[in-house]
Amino acid sequence: MPEKMITLYCFFDELLRAIGHKDDVQAKLSTAQVRTIAAVAAEFFTGNQQAALDFLISHGYIAPFSKSRFNPRLHALPETLWQMALYVPAQVHQKTNPEHVHVVDTFPVPVCRNIRIKRCPIYRGKDFHGYCASKREYFYGLKVCLIVTESGEPVEMLLVPGSTTDIAALRSMDLNLPENSTLFGDTGFLDIAFETALREEAGLDLVVPRRKDMRQQLDGCLEYVCRYSGKRVETSFSQLCERLARSIPAVTPRGFELKVFLTVLAFSIIG
């Protein structure tokens, strides 16, 4: 645990130095420390920032600092800093993926139990009612659309309302992948027109198993590789699902989404 926390701090600190970020001279916590605390909370304390603060203060990692002062600092950080933090390890993972093979999948992040939907203060509306086919259960909250390398390292993610279909989520992603990359997905991402557009406009091959009643079928070997690639990254998705399945303490949509993002970010940096 100490090694992972130090790794997170060094990563954030070096990244901020590289882009020329400077903290206010009166700040008691640096921006790197603020981001590290948030990531430690997501990774080790199920998003409980007070527990993370208490732990880090009691072990001498940071000076005493209240949560009431920490939250404004955290939420004042621009979105671009967080996106850059995910982009950098993604580029490292791409370099260890010379074949440019990727897998895309989605998994649910419930904001509350179904019985508490009417009392959920964070999200309202039918857009957040989703269904997870693999688990055969309904949920209320968000869906994470995640692209990983063949070995399971995250390279791109998107948060969408729970009712969003898999293919609609994929269409909304930037898809900043190397040219001539292959992207495997399950039948939820089946869209022949979108496959053709990706191939012609972005040079990306989206490979999805066909339904049995379709005329256009994949080659038998390609069909096997497609299904095998999905199974190889199941461990990564199951680890993330396990971390996000636990109750995430949040009172605002922004806070909830940030903690989900931080969980994926920490997984990308330290595994």
C-alpha cells in the first residue's frame, strides 16, 4: 500500500511539473497531494475521502487538513488535468501493445439499490435505469464504456447514463487509438454501418460477433479470436466491477462521477 501511494504521488507530481503547473505559495496542500488523496480514497477506501485523509495524516504523509477545505480544492481542479492524467498512462500502455489490439466493453456502476431509487438524491429520471445482460439484472446509475489493451490496461473511458446502449456509448467516444488498430467487442456493439465508417474514416477495425440470422458472418478464425480476446480481459473488468460494486459515498453527480473516474485512473496507473 505505501509503495502504491508513493507511486500515485510521484506520477501526479511529475505530470504537473511537466506541464508547468505552479501552486499558490499559501497553499498548505499541493495540487499533486490533493489528487493523490482523491486517488488513494478511490483505490483503498471505496471513495471515502475522510477516511483517506485520516489515514494519511495519522501516518505523517500530509499535514492536518480538514475535508471541508479539501473538497473545494478537489472540485476546483479543471477537467483537463484529469483527462491528461488518464491520457499519459494510456500512451504508455499503447507502447507495450505493438499489435494495436484492443477490447471494448461496458459495465454498470449502480448509484444505489433499486429499492432506493425514489429516494436517490444524485440522479433522477428514466435515463439512469439500465439493464446488465451479463448479470441479468436491472440497475440504477451509470455505465462505464471502457477500451483496454489486449492485456487489460485501460486506454480510454466514457461515463454515460445507465440506459445508454453499448453501441451508442462507443459512438460517443473519441477513439484516440493508433491507426490500423483492431477493436474487439461483444454483440452489444454490432453496427455494420458504424464498422464501415470507422474503417474508412479512422482506419480502425471494429470486430464484433455476428448474430446467427445475419448474412454477413465473420470468418471462423476471426470469430474465435474475437471471443477469446474478450475472455482475456475479463479479469480487468471484473476487478474494476468489484471495486465499483461497493457503495460509493457521494452527494452530487460530479462527486460520484469523479470517484468512478478516479477508480479507473488508479487502476490504470498502479494496476
